Amino acid sequence: MTDCIFCKIASGEIPTKKIYEDQKFLAFLDVNPRAVGHCLIIPKKHAATLTDLPKEDAGPIFQIVQHLAKIITERLGAKGYNIGSNNGESAGQAVPHLHLHIIPRYDTDKHKAGFEAAFQVNEDAKKDIDKTLSTITRGKIIPPVKTTSSSPAANPSSSAKEQDETEDKKGEPKWCFNDEDDIGDDTIEH
Ligand code: AMP
Ligand code: ZN
């Protein structure tokens, strides 16, 4: 999308403090960190929300979140982390390009209650953002990680029996809605 700030970051048009990149995804430090190491993981191709992301990318983006959470917490000495994603304006999504937040947490953290950490910019973390970048990347961005598709059909670790039970005749996972599925009858009006 031409007017999307995260598309511009993905294309390199806007500079960012990049920590991870592969063919499809990018991770960079949040400009207004809620904690030291607060970063965002995005698909390079524009998708407004998680439900707009092609379903084969849903598993991989979470595998990258898992991979980065481990590296970031180890390298920064964090004791935990919050994972979050606002989807849609009414959910508080300020940038309408899907992003998953990793917010590392520390024993010294002033915001003790879980997601409360997401509401307040940490000015010290903001001041030290370049130091955080070099502590995480150690001078070069984290190399691409191999991910597996979210579809059990493409996951070699699924047993043949599991595949039989979870796929329809076309090899589509049964638990996925297809575009033509009628889900209207169960829709609850708000
Ligand atoms: P959300 O409210 O979940 O949409 O969060 C958007 C996040 O993007 C906020 O935490 C912002 O601080 C962050 N953000 C906005 N512009 C940039 C940028 N150019 N580089 C890095 N982070 C940004
Ligand atoms: Zn975009």
C-alpha cells in the first residue's frame, strides 16, 4: 500500500532499527518502546490485520515471534515478555498494517500488571534505543529462521493418521474456513 508507514519501512523507503529480516517478514524496534527491546514483527506484504494475512503465513509469523522472543530475552537479560497485537481501529490499532509486539519484561519493571506495560512509553528505553539495537543484533541482524507452514498438510511432523483426520478431499485443513463457507447463520449481532 502506497500510504502505509510499515510498507515504507518494509521497502526501505523509511529507515528503521531492524533486528530481523527474511523473505516475507521483518522485525524492528518500536520508536516508542514500552520497555527495553520492545519490537514489532510485520509481514513485508501489506495485510491490515491478522485475518487479512494469507493463512499459510500465520504459522510462520508466530514461529518468528517465538524465535525472536527467545533471542531478545536472552541477550537483554529480560525475565519475561508480553506478546500483543491490536487488530482494527476499535481494538486500538494505530498503524493499519499487521504487527505483533514483543515487549520484554524485567524484574525492575515499574508496570507490574501484564498488558499495562503496553500503555506507557518508557523514556529511558527510548533514550537507549541504539544501545538496545546493538545488544540485540551484536552488529548484524538476526539471521533468517526456517519456518514451517501453518497447514498440517505441509507439516512433515504430522502423522499420516492426523492428516487423514484433519484434511478434506482437497487437502485443505478441515478446521480452516474456506472463502465460500457460509458462517452467516451463527453471526451474533452487536
Ligand atoms: P498499535 O497501536 O498496535 O497499532 O502500535 C503501533 C506501534 O507502532 C506503536 O507502538 C508505535 O510506537 C509504533 N510505530 C509507529 N511508527 C513507527 C516507526 N516508524 N518505527 C517503529 N515503530 C513505529
Ligand atoms: Zn502496509
